[in-house]
Amino acid sequence: MCRACFNPLVLKSDFIEGGSRHLFGRSGVSATRRSFMAYSVAAAGAAAVVSDARAALLGEAGADVIFKGGKIIPVPGAAAQKALAIKDGRILALGSESAIDGLKSKSTRVVDLGGRVLMPGFVDPHNHTVLAALIFELLNDVGYAKFPTRGKLLNELRAIVARTPPGQWVACSNFDNLLQGGDLSREELDGISTSHPIFVWYTNGHDACVNSAALKAANIPENIGMLPGGGHFGRDEKGRLNGLVYEESALLKFALLAFPKITPQLATKAVGDYLRSVAALGNTAVHEPGTLRSEWIAPFAKYSGRAACRTSASLAYEDLKGIDPYRSLGVGAKATQLPNSLFSLYGIKIIGDGSNQTETGAQTSPYLDTDSKGSANYDAAQMRKMVAEIKAAGLPVLIHCNGDHTIDISLDAIEAAYGGSTANGVNRIEHSTMARPDQIERMKKLNVQPSFLMNHVRLYGAAYRDLIFGPERAAFTDPAGACVKAGLPFSLHTDSPCSPPGPLALVSTAVTRRCDIDGSTIGPDQAVTLDQALRAVTIDAASQIGLGDRIGSLEKGKEADLVILEADPYKTKPEKLSDIKVSETWVAGERKYGG
Ligand SMILES: [Zn+2]
Ligand SMILES: [Zn+2]
């Protein structure tokens, strides 16, 4: 699913006080000489801080914090260590308790792990942070994660109505028709309330369902036809409006009335709350691909140090020039770190096609029981032109490809522009859901890496098998096992808000290939080991956002981004991995969650 990649309705200017430029306030930066100078000066300052820290590593050895009394995993697959010391936000040393005790000074704080497990913090390399934050803040979440049955969903709608004064909008999001009992209807929602306008936005981003009060409040006449921009309305067998609303121009008729206005204060609060919630799931870094706008970079970076989680972004192709004010900080294989912040920039995102759940991912063979192969957003020539521009700008590219046709034209374009070079950073294929075996081999040859939305298998595996692709193709969705065989690194992501945040659920599914909906196993050949899955949410994910040299593993000199778990993943049943409680997270040597 990729509503976020495809249709960030909530980020439209109409919802944001003063327009979308000002989502995080009026300190947006533009490519002026003044801002260029300011950033050059700040960058020089940051370099000095780094070299001071390095000097400290060589000179005075006293640690700021020592962790001991538990199991310390430097990187998944490596031998466990007994103790870890950090100083000035970085890893100072790992080793035996007696060796690390030697780094203790009077001011050193000692954290007793009490048998807990400490490992590199989790990185979600594809997470639409701002969009997810606003949706969770502004709208009632009625999604599958919280309300897995139709009955529970309807009870929740009743509860929201009960606490909302009559006449006021009830705006909900994340409804999943594939997992929560099929389409809603006007009649069903009228059964919840006739005095509150109700708007339930589907998690696919393209559809919604409304009740009669909402149709009335939005002045939608019974005889309404197709709207400019393709918006349209569903009808029952008698030809009456059935409450279903399709595509943006129709959705906006309701959303503009139902969604609260977004102020900078509200946006900042929403992002803060959201980042705290993902830190509680063990994330120490999230990467936002293509929904963070360049005007928001400066205020976002300024805020980032106070957030519970390190943040990073790739800009949308349409915003390619937005990187220019930051060029003086260096662009290339490593992420562009904004000075005095926990925020960095990586590459440029292209949205190659739609979603397999709505059969809009572009395939080379038809969806099950149809003639439709979906359709790509660009043809091969357009893709080639865009990728060449990104290469010329000195940046890596991230291309959203749910279908194998889109992967074909994307790899053609990457090969033409970059050859196999990673001098600009690792080029990524986002989702790579239907990658064929030959495409995995080709990615390996071109040094292109996939990032898999592994919750596809957990949530939609049965739907892929029975409704969308048939068993054979479903068995090769999100083919992490083929990557391991080919020696191709991959990462795992949630695409939040398109699927629930939480790295351990991704890890669990990568290991078990279990679909939660019916308990079946989807493509057991594509299962990977726990080490491989954990690498895909730590070091291999960090490398895919240009931060592999700074975070993702616990090595001397790297920034101290770590997570402390209540239970050992290596001693937990794979299907129970997502039940492991996160005890603490630390970012750059500072505790951000728990404790
Ligand atoms: Zn996407
Ligand atoms: Zn996405």
C-alpha cells in the first residue's frame, strides 16, 4: 500500500494555516545567498564539534555512560559483548565488564541492564513521518491494528459518536476494506448516527465512506456526476448514492469540512507525539521518503534535536531543487547532515506506480482473473529522463515500484544513468513487492537495493494469494530470501501510515512469512534468518539512508543510537518477536525513551 507515496491529501495547502509552506512555521529557507552563507558557517562549526569528539576519544578516556549486566549485540550476527561505554554521544568501547570498568571516571553514569538486551537502535527507512503524525493527531484511527473485526470497528464508531456533540464531524482514518469486512456503506454509517456527519477515510487513501448527514453537510445532490479530476461517488443497485467516495476531488468535498485546520503548533505537537510513539517501538531513526517538503527542512531540522527519534528525508522528484540550499554541506554517498541537528537528507523519490491492493501496481502479467496489469505513472523514456536528472544533481534515487513492470523500467533508467555506481549513494527500489528472480539478480549487478514493506505479507498475504495474484506469484512477494541467496542487502520498512509502525513485526514476518489474517505461510522459501531480518532494520537500513557510517551498529566512533529490549530476540519464538517490550531507546548518547 502506498497512500503516502501516492496521495498525501492531508498535506494539501487547504488544510494548513497560511498554506503548506508554513506547516512548521515561517522559518522556511530558500536558496538565497544569505541562507547559503548561514549554512556554510554552521557546517564549519559542526565539523569542529566532530573533531573535538574524536580528539576526546584519543585523549581523556573517561566514559559518560557505561552499560553492563546484560547482553550487548554490536550488530546482528556478531558475538555478544558484556559492556559498552559511550562518550560525547558516540561509542567509546565495547568489551568485557572489567575492561570497560577501566573507562569509568567519577562522573560516569552506570546503567545496569539487569539481564536486558542492548542492540543497535532500529531504523525505519521508509516512514511518512509528517503525514502519519497528522493523520494520527487529527483523525480518529479506526484501522485494523486497533480494531481487527467489523464489530470492533462499529463499536469504536459508536463510542466516538457518543463523545461528539451532534452536528459535529466525526472524521476517521485507516479503515481497511480488505481486512475489516469489506466496503462500508451509507446505510451502515446511518446506523451509527444520523445527526453527526461521518467521514471514514480508507487506508488506501483513494476511497472513503460517508453517511447521509455528511452528504447533506457537503451539499452533495443525489444526481451528482463525475467531478473534474476524476472524483466520483458510488451507487447502490437502485441507483441511490451508497456513501462511497472515490478519488481526491470527491474526497476534498468532505475533508475540507471534516479535518481540523493545521497550525504550526499542532504540526509540531503531532510530529513530537508520533516520534515518541515510534521510539516506544524501538526506532531510533526514521526516514521520510518524498513527503517532507523542502520548505520544511530548516524548521524541521531545528526541532529534530528535541524529538524522540533521529529523522531523515528524501525529497520528492518534483522538489529536486529543494536540496540546493544544503549543497554546501556536501551531497554524495553519505547523507547530508544538517548542522546541530538530528536530521539529514539523502536522495530523491519517484513514485513509479500505485498499490497492489488496489491493483494499480504496474505488472508484466495481469492481476488474477482480470486483463488488467495496472499502470505505471511514467513511461520508460520519462523515467530515464527523471533518473538522469537526479544522477546529474549528485544524488541517489528511490523509486516506488509495487509491480514488476515498474521495476523493469526503473532498473533500465538506473543502469543508463548510474551504471553500477554507488558514488551518489545506494539507489533503492521501494517496496519491490513483485520483484522477479531475474530482477533481484539485476539489482545485485547494478548495486541497487530493495526495501520491502514486509507487513504486506503479514496483512495482505492471503488477499494476494486468493484475490490479487494467485498462489505462485504471492509466494514470491517481498522476496527477501532471494536477496540473501543473491548476496544483495535489503531493508524492511513500515511505510507508516500505510501499515502500522513497529520494526519487530517486520522482523517477525520476514522470519516466519506468516499472514496474520488466516495464519497461513506465504512463500516459506523467502523466509530469512533472524540475523538477516535484524540487519534489515539496523545496519542495512542505515546504509540505505546514507548513515551506515554513523549509526546502525555499535562500533567505536559511531553515534550511540541503541535500543534496550526486555527479552532476547534470539530466545523468543519468531511469531512472538513483536511482543518484546522496548525498555529504552538512546539517540546520539541521550536517552530518548524509557528509563
Ligand atoms: Zn510507496
Ligand atoms: Zn511510501
